[in-house]
Amino acid sequence: MKPIEVSIRVPLGRPLPELAAFAARCERAGLDGVGVPDHHHTGRDAYLALSAMAYATDRIALFPATSNVVTRHPLVLASLVNSLDELAPGRAFVTVAPGFLSVEKAGQPRAARARLGQIVTTLRGLLGPGRADWDGHPLELSNRPAAGSRVIVLASGPKLLELAGEVADGVMMLVGLDPGSVEAARQCVRRGAERAGRDPASLEEILIVPIGLGDEDEVRRWPRAWFRKDKPWLTYPSASNLRWLREAGIDLAEDFDPGSLDDELVDRILDAFGLFGSPEHCAERLLRARDEVGLQRVFLFPTHTWEDHYHLPEDEVEAFGRVIGPMLAAGGTAPADRGASTTSKETA
């Protein structure tokens, strides 16, 4: 059976040289990719960070996770992705979305769905054949990679999932791991693809999977937490999370009180939503998802709140190198104690 490809979110929380070194740690740990949030307000550019990572790594995929389509012209965005591909041949692609923190910080509204669709079509033209029309103006991109670069839409709600199926090369979706949730989301992607006369099987699928390490009490706090004062953690980054939980048989009211969730319900939420618990349990949950939903590509989304959302995923990378990755490779067997991990802070 084909191994699960696992990438991880690495935020712009440290200077670029340190981020490049951290990407090298991710590669040594056995991860397959690194995605960097494209947050301009950090004072660090995601594409410069990814470029530095390209020089520090040899194998892993490198991509923005995710770029908005408001603060950059499509030709500028295509040029950035094209340049990254020159530094990391065959390892670069772009994921796009209407925008969240970056456009919020820039004082701009999120892109309308129809506009996002136009931009994705334009990016695919520029990064593929090298030509596209944009608002009635012909655009050209020179020096593009021979194989082109993929344009993936990040989606959580049904309408964006349909749009991804209609216009993108693939979809990165946050819908949980429950078979009912995943199938309901896939139906949305299929509807969009079929409406456009496309083969749904030709689209790449990446599941965004929240991961929270800790003992039972530590991980149970997440569904009861708040991302920031106006947003429960369970509705970050999108309230569509509640929709997919309903597809898993967990029906929470739109105005639910996070603090009122009992232990049994919290445990059901954690199992449906992602990877929560010990590294061994997280590996076992991924393997179960492989068997239940045909999981092939995963983007790990380490748990965080507004206060710590730029912390590097030190523990998650260490756990992947020491336990999760070896268990995935072995099909579920926990590795023997290998001593100090090559991804530990001491060897970074």
C-alpha cells in the first residue's frame, strides 16, 4: 500500500535562517513537506522563507499554506511560485484561499468566491502553458517550469469545495477524518468537477488534520477552548467545522458553549476531528483513516490559539521523527526506544 505523505504547518514565528534550519529538521524527521502561512503582517515573507528552506533541504515539498488572492496580483503570485520552483525543482506548488488573517490585517475584505475562481483559472494558465487572460488583459509568464506548478484551493465549506472541483488542480480540505465527513466533502468536490466536465479522480486531495499531543486531560481542553475571545477553537479557522462534525453524527448548535461539553462528547469530537493524544495514538489514527477513507496526503495543523499561533511545532516534529513516521512506515508497529531523536532541540 502506498505510504501516507505527511506535511506540516510551519508559521513565520522565527527569523528566516532559523525557519530554514527548522525545515531541514522536518526533512530529517521524515516529513514529506512544509507549508508556510502567507502572513505579511509578521514582517517576514512566506516566499522568502520557502526559498531559504529550498536551500536547506533536498527532498521535501515546499508551499505557502495558504496564500490569499487579494494582496497580490495573479501575475505576481505566479512569478513567486515559479521562482520557488526554480530553487526547489518539482517540489513547489501553491495553495490559495479567499483570505483570513492577511486580508484582515491589511484591512481588506476576503475575495468573493467567483473572483477566487477567476484567479485560480488565471494562475493555472500562467503556471501551465504560460498564458492567461485577466480582466480582459492578456498575461504571459516566461521561464516557467516544464512540468508546470499545481494550484490547490484550500476549502472548508461546501461551496468552496465545489469551486475547487470545478477550477483547481486539487483541494486541501479541513473536514475531519470521520468517513461520513470525508465522503460528504468529496461529494461536494465531485459535484464541482462534474459540472465543469472534469474527472474528479484527476484532482489531488490533501486532508488538513489538526494534531494535538498530550495526555487525556491535555487534549480534552482543545474542544473546550477559545481560539480568541470571539471565536471558539472548534470553529477556527471556519465555522464549517461544525457542519462536518454533524456529518460524523456530532450535532453542536451554532452558539454552543465550549465549556459545557462533557468528556464523552469531547472524546468523540477529537476522534472525528483529527489526531489527539500520544504520538502512538496519532499514528494509529492516521493508519485507521488510511483504511477507512483511503487517506493518502495529510497536512498536519498543530493545535494553537491566537496567543501562540506563531510557535514552531517543535514537539510535533520530534514526535513524528521518533514515533509517528516509523509507525506509519511499519504499518502500525510502535518503534523501540531509539534514544535521542535526530530532530531533538539539542541536535538542531
